[in-house]
Amino acid sequence: MKDHAFDGFLPRINSNHRTVLIAGGAGFLGSHLCEFHLQQGHSVICVDNFQTGAMANIRPFLGRPNFSLINHDITTPLQILQPVDQIFNMACAASPPGYQKNPVHTMLTNVMGAKHLLDLARDKGARILQSSTSEVYGDPEIKVQVETYRGNVNTCGPRACYDEGKRAAEALFWDYHHSFGVQTRVARIFNTYGPRMHPDDGRVVSNFIRQALKDEPLTVYGDGSQTRSFCFVSDLVAGLVKLMNSEETEPVNLGNPTEITMLELANIIRRKTNSESKIVHLRLPTDDPKQRRPDICRAKTLLGWQPAVAFEDGLAQMIDWYRSELDGARLDDALVS
């Protein structure tokens, strides 16, 4: 099935050729960033250790003269001989099951990985963007999360390796900018969904779609009243690109402010997949946030950005992609790559 997510969603930025390095480029978001920059005619260096990335995500790009792949773990220094203009740090597992498998490595990826990429940016004179997260707000005590909110994070819980790792990375980006003049950008990414998110990713939209398509029980944690706000992947990539090419050095929320409960989400996915799945309730995980809703006023004002894809329209694209992948062999291939 052809993925139409990026057909004409952004105009060509300019005619100047760039070399763009994308750490975590074989992952869900990273591979879409690779695709976008290739479509713009830029050269892309994809760096990934394939801990959670999938070769299937980038296979269509292999063999292109302006695409190169480096199998590398950014917890160790990265040497690039050629000039680099922009660096996107998209590395690190983003789903709780993924980053909790090896919490020490998760923390090192977030902190040491950020340092090594910042060192590379400093050496190359490149602009660098950090894919931070709404998780820096922890389990928020305010209903709408604005960038000035300092968060409510448990430093000693099972999510701390990711939440605190991302917070520490933001501090490093601030220090490299103010101490060494590195051109840094920080995007606080809220829940994102779309094609190429692996069915076994462990996040709620992928879980529900996979379960619904197989008529398995939909696992809702707690009573299902906790909320999330979901941004379609093409909207998110547009925001990342706009932020990278802006002059804004302070963190910017990127997400969809439309809020939905997990019970509502389960019922929408059951309806859109014509599933006979039942809903079952499981114990709420430790430190699971009760609410996620971004304030995107800064993104609107500074970047001229806001989401354009309606949730159910994006969900239909994702469900179609899952159906086509589950009918084929590519997901099995992705699991072993």
C-alpha cells in the first residue's frame, strides 16, 4: 500500500542543498524525517543501532545516491568526515515497554547520546534539534501543559530513565547553546501516531489497532478516564522542520491539543475497524500520567504551525497501513531487522 502521508504536505523549503543527519532515522518518526528530506532533494545520513528502529522503514531509501546508513549506537562518539548542516536527534525508544527493557542504556542514550551529537554539531557548525517529549512534564498538576511548566516527575520510578533522561538532555542543549554558541532547537513532542508505528510498539494507539484487527480484547489501563492528545505524523514532521528552520532556541510544544480519553479511543478504534473486541481493564502502570494536553500557542505564534489532519482521518490511514502490513510479511521482517 502506498503511504500518502507526505504527498505535498509541505512546499520545498528552498533550493539550497543540505546534508541532514538523523539519529534514530530508522524509527517511526526518524524514517518519516528521512523521507521528507529526501523528497526535498537533500542528502540524508541515517544513524541507527536498530534497537527499536526497523530496516523495513528505510528499505525504500537504500541505494539512493543521497542516502547513507550508519549502524551506530550514539552512546559512543560519532565521527562523520563530510560536512553536516543539520542534525535531528530522534534516537531513543519512546514507548515505556521499549525504554524500560534496558533503563540504564535509555538514560545513557538520552544523556551521552545528546552530548555526542552536540559535540558533532559543534565540530561541524551544524544546527541541531533535540526530540524532547511531553514526558518532561511528568504527571502534570496543570490541565494544559505550557512550556514554562517545570513538571512533576518521579526521579526514582520505572519511567525515570526516559523522563529524566530527556530533561537532562534539554539541560545539555541549553548549556551547549549558551556556553559554545551551538545552534540548538528543542521540540517537546506529544503523542504522535501514523504509519510505520510498529504494532508491538507498546503505545496505546498501536496496541488498540493491533488488538482490534485481531479481535483480541482491548486492554484499557485503569478506568480509561486518563487522556492523551494525538498528532498525526505528517503534522509532527512539519512542525519539526519548521522549528529546525526557525530562530527559536527555547523549547516548543508540538502536538495536537484535542484531548481524548482512553475509553473513548478504544471505542473509536473498535468502530473504525468493525471489531468484535471486548474492552478489558488492567491495573494502571506506575507513574502513568493522568492527562496530556499541549498548549501550542508558541508553535502557532513563532512557527505558524498547528495540526491540520483530523484525528479520525489520520487514524483511518494508520488502520489501512496496519491492515496491509498484517496481510503481508513486512512486519515480520521489521521484527527481526
